[in-house]
Amino acid sequence: VALQEESASMAFTLYSLIQTAILCTNAVAVLHEERFLSKIGWGVDQGVGGFGDDPGVKAQILNLIRSVRTVMRVPLIIVNSACIVLLLLFG
């Protein structure tokens, strides 16, 4: 009986997958360019290329981080609040 309860509590569910995606998005959203990214060489001026040049992988990742921080600010607040309420209600 204890083995069944343990395996049921460790089940891979859709909610755990959604929660993982939310946590990863939160992690990207809180990265600060001056405090963290510039220390590892990924600052504001690092991803600048010339006109007509294809952006490299580094520039694309920096654009993705900036976009997530800009676009996902309000939706993340709402989704995080909903997850907290769900966890408080249903455990």
C-alpha cells in the first residue's frame, strides 16, 4: 500500500509539466542584464551585429530573454497567482 501511495505522489502529470514550464519562464524573466548577464559576457552590447548580418545564437538568446521579460510580465503574475491559489486549495 505504501509503495502505491509513493508512486502515485511521484506521478508525471500535465499539471507538473505546466508548473515546470512556469518555473522556467519565471527563471528567464528574472534574469537581470547588468547584475547577472553582463558578468558572464552576455550584456546589452554583446549581441550587436552589423546591418544585414544574420544574428548569431547568442544574439537570438538575448532577444528571447528580453522578449520574455517584456511580454510575459503581466501574464506571469496572473499565472503564478492562479498556481498559488490552486496549490493552497488542492495541496
